[in-house]
Amino acid sequence: MSKLNFLVFLQTYSDSSASNSPSLSNFRWSRNVDGLSVNNPISQAFVLAPGENRTLFDGTRTLFHDGTTQYSLTLKPLSSNTYVLSAVSGSLPNFRTPRTTGADATTQITVTTNGPMAIFTSTAGTMLNLATAQVGDHVRIGTDFNTLNQGEFKILAKTTTSFTVDNEAATAEGPITLGADFATQIQIYSALGVQVNDTIKISGGFSAITQGSYKVTSVAANYLEFYSTNNLPQESNVATTAIAIYSTAKQLVYLESNERCSLIINGSSAGEIEPFVINDSVQPGVFMLKSTIYSLALTNNSLNSATIFLAAAE
């Protein structure tokens, strides 16, 4: 962890040269903040070509929702503060990349054990087809199975009709017919994507009390869980794309530019930096923001190369 100090001093005066005369000073303002705790401080200087756009940092996770996507928010069963956000229709966001399993209601699964490993094999009915699944993917086993076999596990090996996971507590059972809820009994999805401890920010669509930022506590292909100290209303079929998920964010950004540049912060336009004197590195435009900033992009709107300085910290 690092410490941050910053000093701001502003003064305007009415005479033609610098003066300490209080009667000629329009305003004097100073702010000195010392010893703020920050993480991962960075600084960099670079040049943007005329018209060039550059992403300075981006901690967001890619979501594939659009205007057709609808979400529901429910309280997790047997929980008082954990909520489940599910994509229920339209274009799915794919918090993790879903894999097809080939299962249907007739699929029967037998679980065998080999030391600390559990092997799930389709033995009757429509057989599994795990052609798209990959070693290293995650699988979530549902409530039709023995409680010792339920949970989320990493796939260590696979064939077209079986997969192996590391589960020292696993017990042999089966055959288990997946039945009508087959889609929730074996869910396979990528390890990449939204991760536990990422932050989800809900900024629209849902009720005002729900809008805010939360830590992700569990994630699957198209639903995730988060914890809230507030009681949130349960809502269904909410059409919105006002959901962002990010892994890292800056809490302070300081920018200088000797040319006119526009900013995109957290995906939205945030105005422009304009230098006090064009193409003068001694009197550049400045921008400073203390907020949760998970993405920042800059575009040089001038016909000249722009010299940029960035300082930021989490």
C-alpha cells in the first residue's frame, strides 16, 4: 500500500502582475491532503497523434447484453442477504461462456469415484455430448445429486460422454435421471469471464434502492450472486443494459494535455480537457477526478500531436 499527498492552491488577482495584496486578490484557496492510502499507483507520459483514440485502462468484464436482455433479481433460498441476478430472456450477457452438454430430460448420469476424483458419465437415455467443453472449464452440479456431489468444480479431464472433477468428498451414485430441470443439473461454462470478488454496478432499470455496487460472491454462465447489507426488492423481467462488472478500478485520476482531448469515463462521455494555452506544455489543460473509475479512454480532437501525462491510483 502507498500513501498519496496532494496540494491544490488557487489564486486570482486584479493587477497586471503577481501581487500579495489582499485588496487585489479575487480569491485564494488551498487544499492540502496528506497520507491517503492507495494501491497500485501509476504514472505515464505519452503522445497521442491527431485524431487518435487510446484506452488508458479498462477493468471491465465484457457483457453481451443489449436492448432485448431482461434480468430478474431474487433472494437466494435460505439466505437473508445474498441475491441472485439472472438473465431470463433476450440476448444473454454470458458472465461466463456457456458450453453445451447435449443432455435432455432422459439423460442418466452415474457418478463413480477414484480417490479424490469424481467421474460423471452418461450411461443411458440421451448421452452427453461434451465436444465444446474444455479441460479447465467449471461445472455446477445441481440438487438432484447427492449433497456431497453438488457444487462447482473444475473439470480435470473429459471424454465426449463423461467428465472428471476434483472432489474428495464425492460419493458414488446413480444412475440419476436429469428430468425436466436437466439444464440446471449439469451446467458447464468457461473459467474466464466474471470472477468472484469482481464488482457489479447496477445503475438503471432496477428500483432506486437496488442501484449501487456489490461484490460478486458466485457466478455461472448467465446468473451471478452478490451480497447486500440492505434488503432489496425482488424484481422480474427488467429490461436494462445499465449493468457493468469490473475487476479493478481507480479511485483517483489526474490528467494533463497540451491539446484539446475528449474523455470517455466508465463508457460515458465526460467532456474535454482544454489547455490554457494551445500547444504549450507549461500551461496544459488539467483534469482531476476522485470517483470509482473502471475505464478511461482519451481522444485527441486537435490537428496536432498531444502530449499527455496520466497519474492514477486505486
